[in-house]
Amino acid sequence: MVNVLVDADGCPVVDLTIDIAKQFNLKVTLLCDTAHYMQREGAETVMVSKGADAVDFVLVNKVKKGDIVVTQDYGLAAMVLAKQGFAIDQNGRWFTPENIDQLLDSRHISKKIRQAGGRTKGPRKRQREDNEKFEIHFKRICEHALKQ
């Protein structure tokens, strides 16, 4: 059975994820910390104590081979891939063994720039097209995971 796990803290596509997962009869689990607690019909919620990466560690311990994880965290995505799960971000980008190293490298470089007092460009404001792109790619990843 394929499960969908959502790194729900600050995730803008929680409701969309649940709606699409229902179409594929997939169970959805939302993982959030006490500062971001949420509950949605059609999903189980797992609340984790507040702390750096607390949700990430609980989520990665729950993920099984073939599960789908929705996250914008590159580090978490890398751990999901190591467990042979599928990972996708809120904009519909699939994390893959082919792109994860480059993404982790760019995150590291940006962190170094900020630590040195420099500035990096933040994310742009979310557009309706971002949801449409997520919907298309999330449906594809659901189909792909179910075929495995």
C-alpha cells in the first residue's frame, strides 16, 4: 500500500494533496509540530514536539519503500530517496537521485553566503500556476508509485 506523507509545516498544498490522494485511494498522513498543528478531513495528523528537524526525523522513520512524501526540504527528500520512497515539492518538482546532490549543494552554498553576511534571493510569491503544476506532477507521481 502506497502512503502519502506530508511535511505539513508551512506546506501550501495540503488540501490539494488530500483531494488528489483521495482520487487514487491513498492514505494521507500530515506531520506537523505543535506550532503548526492542523487537522483535515481525509487525513491522519501526527503531531510532533517542536524542535529543529523533529518532524523530518519522525517522517523519515515512517516512510516505506514506494511511499510518496510532499516536502520542500532537500535534506528530508534525500533521506526519503535513500529509503526508496518518492519525494515531490509544493511546486511539483520531483526529487530524484539525479537532481538531489545538486539541490543539496546549492542549499549548502546559500547557507555559507548567508553565514558570511551575504544575502540570497528568497522564494517568489506563490501563484495559481504553481498549484496547477503541483496537481499535474503529483498525479503523475501517484500513478508511478502505484505501478511499482
